[in-house]
Amino acid sequence: MIRLEGASASVPGPSRVEGPRILLDAIDLDLRAGESHLVLGANGSGKSTLVRMLAGLRPPATGRVLLDGAPFAPGRVWPSVAVLFEEPDPQFLADTVEGEIAFGLESLALPPDEIRSRTAEAMERFQVAGLAPREPCSLSGGEKARVLLAAMMAAEPRAILLDQALAHLDPVTRRTLERELVERAQAGGRLLVRTHQDWDPPFPGEVLHVIDGTSVRQVERERAEPSNADVPYPLALRVAAFLRQQGRWTGPLAMTVDELRAGLHEDHAAPALSAHGSRTAGEPVIALAGTSWSPPGERRTLAPLDLEVGAGEAVALIGRSGSGKSTVLKLAAGLLAPSTGSVRAARGAGLALEYPERQLFGRTVEEDVAA
């Protein structure tokens, strides 16, 4: 369906003297309907560049990209090929969730009744029906990802390209959605390509590729030797490869924990681990007492919370997408005023949020750090 033939991509070098820097060099890929492909690569390795070439959004510096055996025709890709990127806000086109999902269908000039039914079905499937009247940019990162996914899938594309588009979902929800997309692509004759910089294992039947240097290599478990620490191979595969080097593993390498356990003849789950922070003496650095918050004019979204963090403590706050993690941090940093309760925090608190692009304002890296 989508084919790269000797495709390469480059970015400008740090100076004119050094010339362009090659990101991907002479890539050959043949991606067919009914297949799912997972592409792993470190941050900055060229995953987004590869996806843009596959989507026809970036012409290769050399070589060519073909869709159904012919060069990409400008303006004639949607809805055959649909692509989602990691940063959600620049991809929104409407002022409500329902309008966002309907927008792509309206561009196809479908009958109004079909647009309404497809929109409703997509909202239910991706659990955003309760957000229908909300403005997309007001949602949490995970909610935004589900809205964009619903808008894409409502158009029933033949090829789905996800460039870390679900990275803002909590791990359980993300893996559940990814598994569903992989299985639907394989069963329904669609092409799915998804990228990650984490050491995620592929799902059954999924083809694994890694970006290593300027190459995109398919990993064949029988011959894989994942010794390069810069390549994000799944952890189970790394462990199996290490055991094989010691003569303790034979056959295909494990891609998942289940395969690793089976290969080691382990029939019991690993013991549960627990960690307990030790509170240091003295007043807490951050204290939330009966603290709740809700957007103006909306029902309460964060129930009253009591939390104390002392000096020397490291606290991990976990929860499903949209559960209020970012809200708690913004309350603690003083960016939000609580609806009820109180917040007390030491001066000089630093806060790093989810989208780096919104937090950079200098003209250069040095200027931004110095600010």
C-alpha cells in the first residue's frame, strides 16, 4: 500500500560549512494492508520524519514514496491515509469535541444522517461522548488524544499512522487502545504504523522495526543482537539476548514478559514490589488541605485532596488520563486557585508540564535556559 524506495531525509546542519545532517538514508520499506508495524527509535532519531514521508507530508530528499504504486497526489490522500502526531493542539480544527469529530466527515461530503451516526459511534467507542460540547484545547492530554483518534477513525481510513499520538494516555489505556487498533488493522485489511521511543513490545503478528543511526531495520528475533544501548529494543528482548550470550536461551528471542516467562519456565508471577518514602522532620514543603478544583461553570473535577510532601521526599502521582494529575501540580505550584480548601507551598517551586513547545520562549536554547 505504502512503499519507500531508497528514500532519504536530512535536516540543516549546525552551520553552512558542515552541510545538512542525514537523518534517514536510503530507506526501503514495503508496508501492506492488513499489517501493523511498530517503529522504535530514540528521541530525535527520525521517527516523525519517517511518518511524514509515509503520509506524503514530506517529500524525500532522494528516492520516492508510493501510495498504491503511484506517487502521492497532493490533496488526495485523505481519507485513504490518516496521521496523528504527538502534540494534539495544533491538530484541532473545531471549537467543540463533537464538531472536531464531524469535521473530517463533512469534508467528505457525506449525507448529514451518516455524519451524525458516525460521529456518535466514534464518540462512544473512544469514551468521549460526555465531552461532546467541550472545547478540545480545554481537555487533558489523554482526552485530547482520544478525541483526535475518534475523529480519525470515524472516516475509516485505509492506512493509520500514529507518531506517538497516544503518548499522553495512561499506560493501561494506551496499551488497550493500541491492541485494539492493531487487531482491527490486521482483521480489517488496514495498514497501521505506530512509533514509540519507549521500549514497548510489539503485539502478536506485529512487525518490529528500530531506527539505528540512519537506517530502519526490521528485527528478526532469530538473529537479533540488541547490544546497542541507544536502540530502544523491548526489555524482554534485551534480557533474552543477554541470556543467549550466556548460553541460557535458545530459539527466537522473547518480545514480551509472557514470552520471557514461558522461555524461562516460570509459572508464577514476580513478587510484588513496594516502596515507602521516609518523611523527614519539619514542616512539609507542600501541603494541600481539603483542596478541590473545578473549571468555572462546570461540576467539580477534582475531589477534596489532602497531601503533604516533606523536604527530601520524592513522590510519584499516578492516575488515569483526565484524573487530575496536572491539576494537582498546578495547584501546588500556585497556577490554579483552589475551589475549596487551601494550598501551602515553599517559594521557588519549579514546574515542568506536558507540552514542551508551550514552555519555550527564547530565540535560542541558551537564551531560554538563561531566562
